[in-house]
Amino acid sequence: MFGLGMPELIVILIIAFLVFGGKKLPEIGSGLGKAISSFKKGVKEVEQESGVNDIKSLKEDLEDEVNKVKDVGSK
């Protein structure tokens, strides 16, 4: 996980506990979790939209190529 080992994570958690206190850490964790889930959801939506557009453009390109081949064959 980002090149961090267990000792580094423990030090980070201890510093966070000292800075924010025990009451704020759950709130911060909850907010961070919601933000990450929202970000993932947004990324999935963008991937799905771009995937549909990519398929449509590929279909159009393929149809153009087929029409070119048909034109060459009819000459």
C-alpha cells in the first residue's frame, strides 16, 4: 500500500490521534470513506459513458470501412 509498512502506518496513526484526538478520528474516517466511495462512483460513471461512446465510434468506423470495400467491389 503505497510503499508504507506497518511501522510507518502506526506512526502516522499515533500522530493523527495526537493532532485530532479520539473523538474526531471516527468522523474524519467516515468523511474520507464517503469521499473515496463517491470518487469511485464518479470514475465508474465516466468509464461507462466513454465506453458507450467508444463503441459507437468504432461501429461508425467499421461501417465506413465496409462501405468503402463495397464501393471498391462494385467498380
